[in-house]
Amino acid sequence: MSKYLIIAVIVLLALLGLMWHKYDKVSKKWETAEANVKAYSSQLSAEGKKNMALQLTVDQLEYFNDSVLEALDATRKELKVKDKNLKALQQIKSGFTKRDTITLKDTLFREPTLAIDTLIGDDWYNLQLGLKYPSTIAVKPYFKSEKHIVVSTKKETVDPPKKFFLLRWFQRKHLVLNIDVVEKNPYVDDESSRYVEIVK
């Protein structure tokens, strides 16, 4: 009788352990879903300045039809970052403009009816140009910048790698954090970037 009781207790404990594992897994998925709801909500709210991170798996990243996520995933694939090494993706969009007006004392334009207002440019840059009788020139350039940031890890040898491949297999390795910044605007030159990882 005690033999069956011990077996029943072991089976019961195994079932409880399995149920706890399932509960823990579902609980983590629920917390991730709640965090994503808050992140989307903050993007859609009037505040707009507060950014919260979306928490997605690589499969979810490829599944969603969000244009920003598709562009980030395309950049990741261009950089040939493997799924298992991907840590984070980020997009930074910004634009800047400044209006300047030149008014001269001399008459530049002969026609009193002259009033030209035109737009020159493309997706990344445009210039609003205004010419007005007798001598007014107004310009308003606008530049758009879009940066994609891809954070990934890579295993590298601690010491310089050996030339013979068999010796490289036995060298000590560590994980290195790679941060690739891709500027999509062809007119913008990235001058410098610095990233610091805080180690605890």
C-alpha cells in the first residue's frame, strides 16, 4: 500500500511541477503582452514624447505588418545579423528646417506681378523657394533624417585569433555587443557615435 502511495505522491508532484512551469510561461507571456499594449498606447497617446520598448520575438517581428518594424527588419537582414544574435532594434526619425528671407534695397525683379512660390527636392530634402517683387527672396529648407540602430552580439576571441582554424576552436571567447547605426538619408554623413554599456 505504501508503495502505491509513494508513486501517487511522485506523480502528483510531477503534475504540480508541470502545472507550475506552464503557469510561469503563461504569466511571462501575459506580462510581455501588457508591456506591448502600454508601448503602443504611449505611441498613440497625445503625450507622444514618452517612448516605451516593444517586446517581440524574432518570429513576431517578421509577422507584424507594421511599416516601421518591416523597415527595421530589412535593415537587420542587410547587415546579415542572425536571429539568435539580435538584441534590439530602434528607429530614430527627425527633421529640421529654418526659414531665411533676404530683402535687398535694389530692385532684382522687373515684373511687379512676380510672386513665385515653388518646392524643390525629394523624399529626404526639400526647399521651399519664394521670389517676390521687387527684391525679396525667401528660402525654407527641410531635411529628414532616419536612423536604424541594430544591437546584436557576436562571439570573438579574447586574444587575437590564431591563424590555424583548429587552434581558434580552443581559444577563449567572450560576447561582444555590436551596435550598427544605419542612416537612411543619403545626404547625411554620420560623424561620430558612442555607446556605453553599464556593467553591474
